[in-house]
Amino acid sequence: MKRSFIREILEHTDAHTISFAGGLPDVGLFPRQALQVAAQKALCTPEALQYSTSTGYAPLKALIAQQYCDKGFATTADEILITSGSQQGLDIIARYHRGTGMTLESPSYLGALNIFTLNNISTYSVALGEDGIDLEAFKKSINHTALTYLIPDFQNPSGTCYTASHRRDLATVLQDSDTLLIEDAPYSEVYFDQPYPSISQLLPRQSYHLGSFSKVLAPALRIGWIRADSSLLQPLIAYKEAMDLHTSSITQRIVYEYLLDTEGYQTHLATLRTHYQEKMNHFADLLNKYLPNFHYARPKGGMFIYGKLEGIDTMKLVRECIEHGVVFVPGCEFDGAFDEIRFNYTHSTFEEIKRGLKRIALVLSLR
Ligand SMILES: Cc1ncc(COP(=O)(O)O)c(C=O)c1O
């Protein structure tokens, strides 16, 4: 199993390196004051620092279940398992289903691919088109796999967002199969124009829907969850217990206290969406100016711009770029093509984005 390129590369960069590599949120958008107030409230009770129940803090599970209901996806607190980030959610599901076959998108999220390898899951990649995974190839593949792993909202790494009709078509196909869907949705709230209904909503008894507060509040909280029918969720609890007994009591309560101010949370989400859309457009405008041969589509949400520098070996390019103080992730790291690149546009400042892209243009001009 290979290590994460992003984590490895970060060890070879210094404070002056401009990184378009990791999927990091903008630090300026962490709602620090509101979280400070929430933390103070959470700490008023000693239970916040005590061991707690394996499936999660009941009031937080109830709030998350309510968020699903508000979107028309009927959910009870019993159908929520709080996890230490959605990364752990993936790990729990993969351990439970170890050794099976899985259909997934190409390219796909590296952190998930590593989990699947560790759990002897045989993966079958199906190409992603503009509207989502290729439907005909998908139909053939799921005949051989017990699981399907999809990231339909502003996918990592490609930025692709499945259209509403493609979601419906996939749900119909899945309904007629014995395949369970794992829908990984950490970016679902990071939309620019409109939210999209989950596929799981159409398959409530045949899906695991994974959520996270990492991209909208702060990744350091490590609060994610799995939403699934009780019959699917129950067998996972023993795995969760074996891994860490339960997710941090204190951070669960901080998130709960924070979410009680519904209006404050909605205002925060609106600010985040506007700010990220501005950054994405800034990044895209400068890509057009400095890297005119980079072909891509502007994403409708999420954190990444993915595209092609026709004919350029981007692994070689990134090694040269490191010397000039700028990094990105070559597409081959996600099983993408040798000439593809994933850029993260949320982490760097507006000014760093300009400097970073100019540096890449300079490296290309020196070749
Ligand atoms: C598609 C996807 N799934 C899961 C994760 C893990 O997120 P977390 O564990 O912080 O919730 C990430 C993080 O980048 C991701 O991009």
C-alpha cells in the first residue's frame, strides 16, 4: 500500500511553499468565536470529559437526523452512528465488508482507495463522465460487486457533481440489484448555486450515507457520521467500539452546542459558499491567464478544480514545481491520467493563488 502523496509531499515542503495539494478548508472560515462559546457551554458539564456511548451523543444524533428530515429524507437518531470523521465511517464499513467486491468511480478519493486495499476489497473502476459515473459500464460492473462507492457531490478529486436525473437513474439501477451503496458526501453542503438530493434518499434501506463537519466547520473536530437503516447500522457498532470505543465526547458536545444556533449555522454556511465560489472563480480566471493549455470545467461546489495539461507528465511537473515553491496533486495519484492535475482552491489566499499559478507557468516556460 502506498502512502498518501499529499501527506508525503507536505513533509518535503516548507512554510513558503504554496500548496494547492491538500483538501484543506480556508482557516479564516473556521467559526472560531462561535465554537469557543459552544466549547464553554459544553464544558459546563463534567460528562463532556467522560467516556460516553459508542454510537454517539444522543442529542447530536437527533440534530443530524433532523437535518436529514428537513431535506425530505426521513431519518431517526437510531439511524445515525457518529464517527471520528467520515474517514472512520469508511473504515468501519470496509472492515465489516472486507474481502468483497466494489464498484467505484475513476478517479476516486485516495483515502478511501487505501482503506479498501487494506481490507482486501477488490475494486472495479468505472469512468466518470460530466453527469456522473458511466451508467452502462456501471450496470455491468455491479453484477459482480456487493458494494458501490460513490462521491456524487463535487467529487474528490474531479469536482464532478452528478445531475439530478443521473442520481435517479443510478438509484433505479441499484434498486434492481443486490448492491449496497456507500455514498460519501462530505462536500454536499459546499454548493454554490443549489443543493442536490442524495442518492441514498431514494434507497434508504440499501445505503450508507456518510456525512462530516470537516469541510463546513473544522476538520480538527473529527466529527462525521454514517446514516443507514438500523439493520445495516447495528452490525457496525462492534467495529466502532473495537476501533476507539466512541468519538470524542467533548467535540461531539461542542458541535451540538454550536448547531443549536440554527440561524448562526445557516449564516455561516452561506458565507462559506459565497467565499469559496469567489475563490474558485479567481482561481479559474488565473488558470485561464497563466495556464491556457489547462482544460477543465468550473466546478459547481466543493474544493477542487480538476483538469488536463494535454501531454504533460504532471508527476514530473510537480517535482519541478516543488523546487519553485508550489505543489498540486498529479491525477495519477487518484488513478487518473498521467497528464491530469487536481488543484485545491480553498486553502490558499487570493494572493497566494496568483503567485502559485505564476510559479507553475514559470516552471513550464523553463522547460
Ligand atoms: C471524499 C472524502 N471522503 C472522506 C474524507 C474524510 O473526511 P473527514 O474524515 O475529515 O470527515 C475526505 C477528506 O478529504 C474526502 O474528500
